[in-house]
Amino acid sequence: MIYLVYVSTATTLLSDEELGDILHVSRRNNEAADITGMLLYRNGNFIQTLEGPPQAVRETYERIFRDPRHKSVIKILERPTEVRNFAGWSMGFRNADKLSGEDKKAINVFLSEPSDPKTADARGGLVYKLLLNFRDAVSG
Ligand code: FAD
């Protein structure tokens, strides 16, 4: 298996209904393709991780990459993995606009930093940690 993490920017600010449409289709497709993961949305920005069989993950990412509902899609991490960190989540979701405190601060710091290819791997690791924190917050 592999997992990947990307960030992107919504083309326009999305309503709850539009986000709901994306999630509905994602969950349906991901379940069929044996993909699990998590999607975070904050102030027009997305962070998503996908994990599962390499070909399925890459094909799904290609489809997402071409989706005109977002732009500046940048893959920041792709790694092999023996275990799923988001098992049971065909696509976990957090609208971080509705968060307060430390979590919001952590996302703001990440999103406001310019992306530098030299630090991409370290940043990818940090973003992945953030997604794991959200997983624990949502399930806990
Ligand atoms: P269809 O069933 O053909 O269409 C899906 C629905 O989405 C339809 O109701 C259609 O009206 C609507 N739709 C499609 N394109 C647009 C558009 N441009 N504007 C408005 N509405 C539209 N897909 C996954 O499979 N897994 C994911 O994890 C995943 N994550 C995503 C994360 C983000 C941030 C975004 C923006 C999209 C994501 N998608 C994901 C959706 C993906 O980009 C494709 O739209 C989707 O996979 C197409 O699947 P389908 O052919 O079964 O869709």
C-alpha cells in the first residue's frame, strides 16, 4: 500500500452543500476502490490524505488533480505503508472553519507558510501529523 498527502485551494469558497457533494462521491468511490483517508477544509484550502493499493490511490489522485473545483493541487508526500492509519474512513472530513483554538492555529501556520521544495518532506510529515490529530479528535 501507499499513502499520499496533497494540498489545494478551492476555486471558489464552497458551501456546505458543495462540500457534501464532494464527500458523498468520494466515499462511494473510495469504498469501491479500497481507499481510506481524510479531508480537511479551511477557509478555501484543502489538505487530503489517501491510502490504499498504489494504483487505486494514484488513479484517484489523478482524477482529483483534474477537478476544476480546486486549483494549485500540490502533492507533498507519497510513501509506502504497511498499515492503514485511517482504516474505517472511506473519507473522514473536518471543516476546520468550524474549529477554534490550537487546531485552527496549527492549520493557519501551515497554510500561511510559502511552500519551499527543500522543506517539502518535513512539511509533509507535519501535515500528516495534523491529519492524524484530526482523526483522533473526530473518533475520540
Ligand atoms: P460522478 O458521479 O460522475 O460525479 C460526481 C458528482 O460531482 C456529480 O453529482 C457532479 O455533478 C458533481 N461534480 C463533478 N464535477 C463537478 C464540478 N466540476 N463542479 C460541480 N460539481 C461537480 N473523488 C474520489 O473518488 N475520492 C476522493 O477522495 C475525492 N476527494 C476529493 C477532494 C477534493 C478537494 C475535490 C475537489 C474532489 C474530490 N474528489 C474525490 C472528486 C473527484 O475530483 C471527482 O469529481 C470524482 O472522483 C469523480 O467521480 P465520478 O466519476 O464517480 O463522479
